[in-house]
Amino acid sequence: MRKMILIFTLLIIAGCGGEQAVFKGIQTATIPQSCTDYKNDVCGLFDCMVEMCWCDDSGPDLPIIYEKEGASISSEDEAAALVSEFVESTDLEYKEYTNIVNVVALNTVFFNVFAENPSGDEMVFTVAADGTVVKTICGV
């Protein structure tokens, strides 16, 4: 009986569903099996992995507003640093949002970075593990 419990536990730990999918080869950015069709599509993956949220494609420069080639973002600090880098380098309306007030890991692939401008207006930047910054919308 102990042997069966041990084997069952090892199967659960090993993820008996087969090899785990990752986002764009980034080992820390695991994807649920139900979302593997989107593993190379940041907006499709965001829609699949985050309930009641989607990419904002309402403008000509949206939804992807910044991409850092070769990046691998795996922590809140790295996501905040990437948004700061983007804000400092842009001449778009985002340049005023220099005060990072909070960062939330939504899952292993996406982080929401909350930033304020000097007037206290807040903007949320969604950062993907591959260094893509996306404008997103959440609602019902």
C-alpha cells in the first residue's frame, strides 16, 4: 500500500499529464495544457490564462506597446524594471507614468504593473514573461 501511495504521489508531482508547456521557451513561464494552442501568441495566451481579461486592440498602436528582445521576466521586480525602461524610453502618452505603485503576478507568464502619473492617474501595464508589454482590459 505504501508503495502505491508513493508512486501516486510521484506521478502527481511529476505532472502525469506529460511534458509541461512553456511560453516561448522560458522554463519558468508554464502554460496550462488547455492554453497550449496559444503558447506563441501573447494575446491569445493572456485571454486563455486570465479570466475576464483580454488584449486592448482599440487603437493603432495597441495591444502590444513594447517588446524587449531576448527578455525573460520571472519576478515582480523584473516586470516593474521593464515598465520603467519602457516609460523612460517612450514619447507616447505613457511617458508620464513613472511612479510604479504596485506589481501583481497574475500567473507564471503575466504580471500587472500599476503606475501613476504626477496627477495620481493610474495605468496598468501587463508584462509577459518574454518582455512584451501589452495594454489589456478586464471587465464583465
